Amino acid sequence: MKKLGLILGLVIMVSCQQNKIGFVDNVKLMDGYQEKLDVEADYKTKADKLNRKRDSISQAFQMEVQAFQTKANSMSQKKAQEEYGMIQQRGQMMGQSLQQEEQSIQLAGQEKMDSVVKKVKAKIEAYGKANGYTYILGGGEGGSVLYGEEANDLTEEVLKILNDEYKQ
């Protein structure tokens, strides 16, 4: 009889200590987070500016090459080869410079995006602690939630907190 009472007491105790579990749709959360959208827009603006610069430099370089080709017919072969070599070298240097600039823009964009992701994870963790959640799972593409009751979907609540804080 004592064993039955002990088992019953354990069952009651365990049932009272249920884990509180929620989930967020990672894709929906990130797609709706204004800071992430701003980081993407900033990156796109910088990439577009670089592409315009690349197009402009490329166009000017092509004109220089065409002018050289016209002029090369009246030059000695040795002189033409020297100038062609210098033009090629300048073209390679411009290409490398543009490539370095592109990599710099990509790296800066990735660092900002990583910072946004860390901020979102920290906010989800803080939300979970403040609201008594034992677990908050990630859903969406590649997430670990295959099904969740809508009542346990915390995406909109966390998204509102993130966007409200970002506006400030």
C-alpha cells in the first residue's frame, strides 16, 4: 500500500512539473524582422553601387582597349606588345581591386547578418526564460518542429518584441 501511495505521489508530482514548450517559425521570424530586412537592403544597395562602378570601369577600359587597338597598327610590334602588356596589367589590377571591394562588402554583410541572428537567438532565450518556457523549438525550413499547435507558436510575439526594440 505504501508503494502504491509513493508511486501515485510521484505521478502527481511529475504531472505538475510538465515542461512548457513553444516554437517559433525561424523563416517567418527572420523574414518579418525589420533589422534583418534593413541589413539586406543595405547590402543590396552597396552591391548595386559596386556593380554600377564595375560597369563604368569596364566600359572605360573597353574604350581604352579599342583606342589602343586602333593605335597599335601604327606602332612597332615591340612597342605595341609593351603597351598591351601594361594595359593587361592595369586591367588585372582593376579586377583585383573590384574583387577585393566585393569581398569586403560580402564580409561586412555576413558579419551584420550573423549579429542579427545572434540577437534573435538571445531574444528568444530571454523570452523563454521570462515566460517560463522549458523549451522553445525552431520551426520552418530546416527546423525541428514538424507540427505544433498554433497556441504554442510564439513567432508573432517574439517578432513584435524584436521589431519594437529595433524601432527604438
